[in-house]
Amino acid sequence: MHFISFTRVSVMLVMALVLFEAGFARGISAQETPGKSKLPANRLAKESSPYLLLHAHNPVEWYPWGPEAFEKAKKEGKLIFLSVGYSSCYWCHVMERKVFTNQAIAKTLNDHFVCIKVDREERPDVDDIYMTALQVYYQMIGSPSNGGWPLSMFLTAEGKPVAGGTYFPPEDTDGNQGFPTILEKLIDIWKNKREQMEANADIIANETRRLMRPKMSLKPVAISPQLAETAFLATSSSFDPEFGGIDFHSQRAEGPKFPTPAKLIFIQQSLRRTPKPEISKLLDLTLMQMACGGIRDHVGGGFHRYSVDRRWDVPHFEKMLYDQAQLADVYVEAYRATQKPLYKQVAEELFEFIATEMTSPEGGFYSALDAETDGIEGEFYVWNADEIDNILGANAAAFRNGYRVKDLSDFEHGNVLRLSPKRLPLPATTESLILDGSLAGSERDEFSSARKKLRDVRNKRKKPLRDEKVLTCWNGLMIGAYARAASSLQHPEYVRTAELAANFLLANLRDPQGRLLHVHTSGQAKLNAYLDDYAFLIDGLLALHDATDDPKWLKAAKQLQDEQLRLFLDETNGGFYFTSHHHEELIARTKNSYDGVLPAGNSLSARNLIKLSKKTGNQAYRDEARATIELFAPNIEQTPRGMCNLALATLELLDAEGPGQGAIEKPKDQVIPVGGTVTKTTAEDPLILLADQKEERPKKDELVKGRAYLSVDKLPAGGTCRIVILLDVKEAWHINANPPSPDHLIPTKVSFKSKAGIKLTDAVYPTGNGLKMAGEDVEASVYEGQVTIRGTLMIPEGAGGQIDDMEITINYQACNETVCLPPKTIKLNGKLAIAARGEPVKSINARLFKVPAK
């Protein structure tokens, strides 16, 4: 485990702050909903986000995320209070009603802080960074908490995290400190011990950056069926054997249960390749329990966010577009595999819910429905027994028995409808279908008419808030779901729905340069698109091409994929950043491969590239897919259940490459076989040929790390080979450039030793960055972050067939703003094979040896 030092002052602070956690979502009556006084609008009134608009009349002087708020904090020397939430977040609403409408709390916030409100669905980059920072903060204070929303963070004016939590109650209760007490402590420490607080903010920010960088592995991992099997075994072994569901822990058996669609899809696709009856039974158990449970809306269609219990009985009632899209795919595939009518009904009713409740007049799909109505969670969805009796009359008894309706409900606000898997509804008679007016080809049952009557009554109730943001990424998922379902469910109209949404996005969510935008609300499109926007929409367009064979969808997908490669690709290390190269600079830049409620953008990008390669015949797409998979392949071995979509991409890559093409083993001792004639590269991930031996026993205080790469897999005797040396300089440190400026500085310098007489020539050092140091009259030329040094190796003609011991030495001096350390040396060692005469030499690491753009 990575431990972080923390000063005594900060420990005192965080111990005061962490106590609020015990009050989160417990012991607070959500029905205490004070009426809002009509207050003047704040800056959020000009925003388009439904979530931000909910706070537009708070007495808190909110700012949206942007330079104005940070400049004000710098100018006035204040901390920033950052509050992140979303429109269907129940406890976000509670905090808005009970805390942000409180005049006394608002005055304290306005006088001593600059307050920023963020919709996490508009700014997932901001949310991801500061949720990670909260985890770092919890680690520092030894808290077992996991975070959640609302996310409440305190930042310096530079955006560095100081402390934080989730829900803060408006007053001290049951030994838990309320928000006013916490604010007072923060104000006092910021006033009297600001330097210590800023130092701790640096620690949290640096650790956040470290955690959000991909973990580098010096041990290559083969892209093989066994890699995907690792993920399959880890995932399939986590099924709940009694009630279904993945990620089940017997020690926490009664905890909340999530649908985890990315994992279900991976299991389904794996079983299509290799049937395993015992796993198929657990998968079917899961899908049946979800279809029958309270997590599914039996009256209106679709699924709620998650179940609060093991049995799928009582949900958290919010309904998210991304859940509907992914679970539609799951149930369409389940129907294809089993032909069970219930699975078809689940999918059809889900699509009907999207069409009637979540589709804009222009064709785009809305984001979410709230969990609460008038401060009461689930009120729109639940029933008491008397209501059922009055609405259904003589048919009420059968319905109550079928859906487990009780006089005294299990849920505090009423009965959540749940089918018994042991007593599924019987198919509807022909006569009842005619009376019900059901569509031909749709699955209906004995309770279809009863559910319609309940739906008609329910639609007269006050409805939950609908978040009418049209998000490019989530819409891409829904487009794909509609397109894939059209043939399987025999609903050709689904294709038209998908096409309308795709046309809307492509026409309306573009910036002046033609690049995608992230969100469209109230006629306004804005915010730079993220990796997920490109990846998910490309997936939807490819599904449309499969469904229609219309070349325009393939053309649009290819255009977006080429744009994604240009805007998001890390050309040095591979993989895709979450934010584009023209995005604003935050305290960290993420490159994620882990699935959460959404599939990882990198894994879906790899899958898109494989499909595009097959459709267009462009090998370069598949090469980039392989490079992305190889970059993250070690993560599949380390955390296989979190990488299901990448494991699926691995299987699809191996399918595309054909038998025997996928499992490329690299020598364990890093001896590289060599040869003389260069052949075309196949775009493998950069191969580390030489590495610092200290990497096996890394030190906490290591400020510079090095590794080296060659342009060929074997050194050509009598020829040349290009070499790249990469240095990673720790955050907040720098090393001197070569040539040095001023002249008295010690330059970074590379030297080379070889027993076979190989020489390093034409060493090219990058141009340094100017840095003005305290007490100096001129700027120093320095290197920061990642440093790339290039050169050429000249191999003697008589060295063919040998194994050479090589050593690269890098001399450098590391400095920060206050101190320069003594000069140090890195030694990179490795054994490299030199080709015998006539042996072919294969180009590798092509991305590293592209000519840099000028």
C-alpha cells in the first residue's frame, strides 16, 4: 500500500472533519422539506444544467466552474468550497434544502469562501479528479469511507484539495459535527496555519496525480485468450448463488446490489464463444431476479439505479439513461440466447419507456429521472393496497398476489411492485391482447391490462424531476442499443429512432471547428467533448451501419474515430486521455481503463478500432487497438473484474487477428532476438529494452526514472538503430537542460557502454523550458515532466550473432523552487541480441519513432 505522510496540524483538522460521515444518509428525515423563500437569482440562473438551476435561488453566492471563481479566490485570499452533484441524486437535494437555503450557513460561506457548484454529468473530469482526491484524503486520515454524492471539497485558489467529504448536516447532531462547526474550524486554520494547510494540499494533489496515471509495468503481458479467461473466472466466481448479481461478498451479503451491465455483457459474450452451463444458470438467475425485482419498474418500464438490498426488492429510484441503454443490450442478448418471453418483454417495455418519457422532440435522449417527489424518495412509484383494490376491482386479488402487494408494505412509503420468479405471469389470451390494443409481435401477459390501468393513474401523479440534458456519450449508448435491438426483437422502427438521435447529435453538438461537444440543453450545445463522447457515439454509429448497411454511418464513425485519434491519443505511451489536447488544464489528466457504471472509454475505443479495421480494411486501426490493449493488459491481471470491457476487446482482437496471431510472448529476461532486414511494424505497444534496475525496488524519494526503447527488435550488424530514452521527472521538480543555461548549471547528459563495440551517435536533447528561479536574474533552461532524448546506435559489422550487454548512464541534477540536490546517476542495463547475417529485423515501437511535428 502507498502511504502518505501528513502533518500534525492537518491531522487535527481532518479528525474534526471526518466525523460528519456517520451522519450521511442516516438519521435525517428527508420529509423535512422547508419551503424556499423567493430569493434573488445568483450566477447559476444563467446556466443550462437542470441541477445547477435548482440552486439558482440559494442565498449562497454560487459560481459555476470557471476562471472567474478561481481569480476571485486568488484575489481575496480565500479557500474554495466545491460542491459536486447531479439532478437525480437524492442526498444532493437534501443538502440543497437543508444546508444551502440556510441563511446563516450561506453568510459564512459567502464571507469566507468562494463557492463553486458543478454538475458532475456536465463535468465528469472535475468530478473524477476530486472524487479521487477525496479517496486520498480519506486514506490520510484513516477513514473507511468510500465517498459519494454530494461531493464536498475545500480547495486552494490553485484548485488543490485541502479536505472534504460528502453530505454535511446543517447542525451538530448525535456527536457528529455539522457544517457550521466544520466551516469555523477551516476558517480558523486557514487564518492561523495557512502554510501547513497549503503544504498538505500539495501532498493531496501530488498523490491524486499519481493515482490517476496508468500504472506502468516492466513485465510485458501477452495478449492471449488466457488473459480474457482471467477476467471471466474472476467475474463469474463473484455471482450471488441465491439471488443473482455480480460482485457479491458473503461478508457483506445484505449490502446494496448494482446491475453491473458491463460485466453482464462480458459474461454473455464469453458464453457465446465457450458455453458453460453452470455459469449460464447463474447469469439467468441474475437476469430473472432483476426482471422480477423492485429494481425494475413494472408499470412504466426500464430500471432504477440499484437495489438497496440483496434480493433486488427495494431500489434507489432514480432512472439513468446509461443504465437503460446497457441493460437493453443485456436483455436483447438474453432473449436471443434463451427465447424467454419475459426477457423480450423487459426490453420492449424499456424501449417504450425511453420513447415516451426520455426522448426530446428533436430526437435526442434525456439524461435521467429523479428518485424523489416533494422530498419523498420513491413516492411516484409505490402503491398501497387500497389503491390497487380501487383501481383493479375484481382483478386486484390476482394482481396483489402476483406482485407481492401487502396491506403493510415492506418499504416505508408504500409497496414496490415485485414479481415472484416462481409464479411468472401467464401469456395473455388472444382476446385480452385485442382488448388491450397491444402491438403485434410484443410480449404481453395476463397482467398487461392491469399494469396499463396503474400506469394511467400514476401518470396523473406529480412526476419526478426530469433532467433534460442531452449528453453525447449516453446518447451514443442508447443509439447503439436501439440499432442492435431492431433485428433481434423484430422492431424495424427502432432503427429510425436511432437514426433520428444520431442525426441530431451530428448536426447540433459541434463546435465551430467541427469537433464534438459534450452536452445540449435548452437549445444550447457546449463543453468540450470527452473521450467517452467520441467512443460511445462511434459505437452507436457502427451499430447503425450494421443495422442499415448505409455507408453514411460508417463514414461518420470513421471521421469521428480519426478525430479522436488526433485529439485524445497519447502518442508517446499509448492509450487515450479522458480530456482532449485542447481542454483546460486541471490538476491532473486522467487515462482510465476501468469499467464503472459506464464501460471505460479506452476499452470501448479499442473495440471500435477493431470493428473499423474490419469494415474499412485499414490495418492501422487494429494496430492502435492492440497498442491500447497492451498498455492496459497488466491491469487485467491485477484487477480483472474491473476490466471486463477490455477483456472483451482482447477476445475481439484475437478473433480479428486469427488463430495463433494474438499470443505474442516477449522474452522474460528481456534478451531481444535480432536481424538485418527491416520489415513493417505491426504496431505493438512500446517494448522496454533497457530499464533502471532500481525499478524492482523503487524508493519513495526517487525523483527521476528512466527507460529506453529501440526502433527494431534485433540490432542489425553493420547498420544502425534508433533509440529513445524517456525520463520521468517527479511533479514539482526539474532537471537542467542540455546545453545548460546559464552555463554554470550541470546539464543532463547521456552516455553509452557496449561490450560489442556499439556506439551512441547523434544524441538529440529537447529544448528546455524557461524557469525563473528565486534570487536569479536570468531564466534557467530546464526539463519537467517527461523528457525524450533521441539518438542512433551504430552496430559493428562483425558483431552479428552476439548477445550484447549494454549500459546507458544518465547524469542529472534535480532541483525544485527552493533547493538543488547533489548530482545523481541512473544506469539502464539490458541484454540485446544482434542479428546474424540474413536474419530479418522487425520494426517495433513505431509510435515513438514518428518524426515530431514542427
